[in-house]
Amino acid sequence: MNRLAILAPFALALTGCGLQPMYAGGSSGIVATQLAAIDVPAIEGQAGWLVRNALVDRLGAGGGSAARYRLDVRLDDKLEGLGVLSDDTTGRERRTLRARFQLVDISNDEIILDATAGSDAGIDVVSSEYATIAAEQSALENLSREVAAQITTRLALALRERQ
């Protein structure tokens, strides 16, 4: 009983703070329908293909909505060696994926959002070349999903603020 009395003022304070769910209304909500109206053109390279597919999945693009916005994305994918061992071989690599993206209103070519997103991952270089290549590929796939998630969040915030 005492816990309820203590928590009641906090619950009342939260209801008046103005917070509301980002995706209120589910797939028919304002933010979700605007995200689905974003066209994502092809992005250059393997990383671009992975990021574009992750974006299309997250945005719900192509779900029947006519495109109102265009998302232009440029990627910078770097793989650099770190940690030189005593035999002058690389013991660790870092893969970095950065994206510069612009959300453009198709009707008037107005840039609504111009931002960046990025992430990086460490990779152990082992004696098996196949295992190292597989680790580099897995890192790229994970980074692509992470960058797409960051972009989607920024887009949702920008579109919600625009309402």
C-alpha cells in the first residue's frame, strides 16, 4: 500500500509531461504512413545494397503508399588494420560504416533532413583467411542494420516534428 502511495505522484507527473508514443496508431499512424511514403533509391556498393534493404524493411516502403519523400544516402565503408603483431601481421581490424543522408520532399525538392549516421565494429584477424573474411562480412551486415536503424529513428523524429 505504501508503494502505491509513493508511486502515484510520479505516475501523474508522467501523464502530464507530453510524452506520446512515436508509432501511435500502429501501421496506420501518422509517422508510420509517412515513413512508408519514403522512396529509397539504389545505394552504390555491397554495403549500399545491405543498407537499402534494411531501410526498406524498416520503413515499410513499397507498401502501397505513393512516394512523397526521397531518401538520398551516401556511404563510406572503411576497413583498417589495427594491432600489429610481432611478426608484422595485423591482429585486429576495425570496420567503419558511415552514412550521410538527406530526406527530400519530392514535390518541391526541399531538404527536410540532412544528417549522418554511423557505427563501427572490431574484427579479430585469425590464421584462417576464410574465417577473417566471414567475420568482415558479418560485421558489414550488422553495421548495415545498425546504420539503417539510426537513419530510421532520425527520419521518424524529423517527420513527427514536421506535423
